Amino acid sequence: MISQELRHAIDKHTRELIVSNIELLLNYCLRFYDRQFITREEINHAVVKKFEVLLRDYLSQQAESEGIPSVAYFAEKCNLTSGYFGELVKTETGITAQDFIADTIVTRAKELLNDSSFTVSQVAYSLGFGYPQHFVRFFKRKTGKTPTEYRGAA
């Protein structure tokens, strides 16, 4: 229809019709893009489950030596591009992959903080933070309490 419109003589409606047809084409593209997440629902669930397992394993085994994990790291482990992986996680969980990682770190931090044998610094280093003060700021931003305040309330 766009091609057909371009072959006609230009009038005051030409531009509006071309733009409308391009918008329609883009809407169909968006529909096709979104549909892939729906039609691949079982596979998507499996990817999110794999992400959860990889993240838990990373936090317990690699974070201390390799630092805080990135979305790109997990996308690569799932053989997906970062953009597609991020969209998939957001579609399946309702939150971004970065927020999912942060929430999981907070959950793990709370578990470790409940064990009084660990200092706040030890918890910070074990979760991949290079400096304990970065962990304290992160934790306070996510929970509204410092790790010490959380410990006192628990």
C-alpha cells in the first residue's frame, strides 16, 4: 500500500497515508515480536528457571572471586543475546533481569545477615561487592535499612 501510494500523484493526504501505513507495518512487527514470547512460553519458563539456578550458584560459588554478576553473563550462559534475554525475563517475571539479580542478592544477603557468625564485611565480599560500603548503600537502597539495622530488627 505504501508503494502504491508513492506511485500516485502527491496530494494533501499522501504523507498522512504513508505514515499511517508505516505505523500499521510497525504494529504488525511489534505483534510478531511479542507473540514469540507467548508461543515459546514453556521454553521461556525453562530459561527463567535456568537463570534462577545459575544466579543462586553464582552467588554461592563465584561472586566472591568474580564480583557482582551481570545480565550479559547470564544471557551468554543461556545462549541468548542480552537484549532478548532481558525482554524474556521481563515478560516472564514482570521485572527486569537487573532487578531480578538485585532482588536475589538482597534475599541472599538477608540469609547471610541472619547468621551472626558473618560480619557485614564478610557478607559484602561473599556477594561480590568490592567494598563493604558499596554493599551497605546497595542494601539500604533496596530495603530501607542498613545491614546492621536489619540485623538489629531480625
